[in-house]
Amino acid sequence: MSYIWQSTLWPKFEWRADRFTSRIAAVRLDQGRLIGRTEGLGFRTREATFLRALTDDVVKSSAIEGEQLDEQQVRSSLARRLGINIDGLVTPNRLVEGIVHITLDATINCAEPLTAERLFQWHAALFPTGRNEWGHKLRVGDWRDDSGGRMEIVSGAFGHEKVHYVAPPADRVEDEMSAFLAWLNGAHDVDPLIKGAIAHLWFVAIHPFGDGNGRITRAIADMTLARSGGGAQRFYSMSAAIERSRAGYYEALQSVTSKDSLDITSWIEWFIDRLGDAVGQALMTLDNVMLKNDFWQAHAASDLNPRQAKVLNRLLEGNFQGKLTSTKWAKLTNASQDTASRDIADLMAKGILQKGEAGGRSTAYELVLNVAVHHVPSSG
């Protein structure tokens, strides 16, 4: 099998822009909508939305590698570093602190040049003990040396592994990374979204570290997208969009890296489509945020007890399973059936809940949403 870096023209990538020009235009349109919508948010809401997007980015980037981080720890670490006051702060572990550091540095300091030293700091932050999650000792804060053999991407049980990709030998990594960083930090007549796709692929193809290459390359992609998005505050998560298509992610990368052709059109298409998904999901999330804001403003004078506020928030967030009944209310709030019935009756009297169409034993209730809904559909 041949690999992309073995091409005699490496790394002069090629692509057919006509295949994704319209997709880029659609994503740009949605990015503009997202920026415009977030500018209309209050400071606290904007802050909370930014925190949510960053939390998703950190958690999902690790999930792509099969590592599950504690979301509360991630959120707490981000909030503390950003100076955001939140309830329920917990103490994050060193692994969480490390990947949060990388994500914030790539995003907040997106305009700063990316250097080998900065990448070494990211790598050291990612592996604070000098070992990966399987306990293997790593060459931390430096390029790999291949002392344990060539860098391979494999799958399958021991003794029956399938090799999907082999990276350039270690003695080429320093020169390869110098070329990559010079390109990344330079000015080019390339659409910034395409540059983000190329940066992601190019770094993965080199695979300069013994471990952590996936998480670092997604941070680099986030950096280029932050540069293209008009500022450090991004309100969408590219890693979350990739994680939703995890199998397709590895297939898209392998389809272009496991051959000596430099045509990366299919990868750029996949990357732009995932970016469109990320921005589209952010627009829908923002719809929900603004709907909740409008709802609570409309009912600010209502005298609600904690049980009522809890259930209403669940309904507004859209994560309530099935229809709302008095039995479900009682279970969710740890209240008696009589208390649940009184809570519901009170909300109906205040015009906040109404009976659904079904009656009898299957009586269910739904929100009365007579507030403005700010839905903007995705163009992607």
C-alpha cells in the first residue's frame, strides 16, 4: 500500500473547488446568521452559550478517541479559566485541565502563530504524567522517535491487526513539521475554511507525536476556523459534529491518506459538510436558548415553586421523554401524585400548561408557547 506523503509532489495538495463552492457559500451564510444572532444575546446568555460550545468541543474531541471525560469537570475548568460564574463547580483532574488548556489556547489565542514549542506545550499538557491512558510511556513534548517501531494506524485484535496507514519515518518529522507550520502561519490565497480542512489532514498525515495527534489536529482545525470566523468566541463545536459521524471521519481520512494521490477533494467535501452540521446544530441550540429566555421573560411575574421550574426547564430544553403526565411529574420531582396534580393545575390556571388532545387515563399536558420563536433553518 502507498501513502499520501510518498507522492513525489508531496505536499502540493490538489482539489476541485467546483465540487464544494456552493457548500462553502451555504456554511458562510449560516455562520453569518449565527454571529448575528449571538450578537443579539444578553451578556450572560452569550457567555453561557460560548461555555456550552467549548464544553462540547473538549468532551467530544476526546470521545472520538474513545475516552470519556467528566462533562462537569470540563465545564468547571473552562468556567474558572474564563472567569465565568456557574453553579456546581467541581475539581477537574489533570487530564481534563490539560485538554482544556489546549482548547482555550487554540481558540482564545487563535491569532498567535503556531510554533513547534507551542505544540510541545500542548502535547505535555495532554499527557501530564508522561503516559497515555493505557499506561504506555511517551516521548512527551517532542516529536516521536519511532523507537518502538514505525508509526502505524491499525485496527483488529492482536496478531490479526489491519494496517490502515503508516506515517512518515521519524527522521523526516522535524522537516515535515517545519514545512507545515510555515504554511499554516503564512498568508495564502485559499479560503480559510479550505485551509482548516487542509491543516487537519496535513497534520494527521505527518502524525508527529507518539500519541494525541487526533486531539491536537482538531485543536489546530479549531484555531484556523476561529481565525476565519471573525474572533475567538465560537458558538459551534466542530468536534461534536465529527463525533456524530465518527466512522465516516476515519473513512474520509483514510480514503485520501492511504494512496499516493494528492487529490484531497473528497476530504474537503466531508470537512465542509461537518462544519455545516456544526453551525446548523448551533443555530438550533440558539433557538432553544432564545425560546427559554423569551418564555421566562413572559412569565417572570409568575410565582412558581422549584418543582414547577424544574419540569418547565426540562420541557423547554426538549429532552423530556414522551408526553408529560401527572405520574411522570410526580416521579421527576419526587412528589406525591396529589402534589403533582396541584402543581399542574396551578400552571394551567396561569396559562403556562394546557391539556393535550388525548383525554381520560392518558391525559397529558403541554406548554403554551405564545412567545416568539427565533428559528432560522440551516442552509446546509
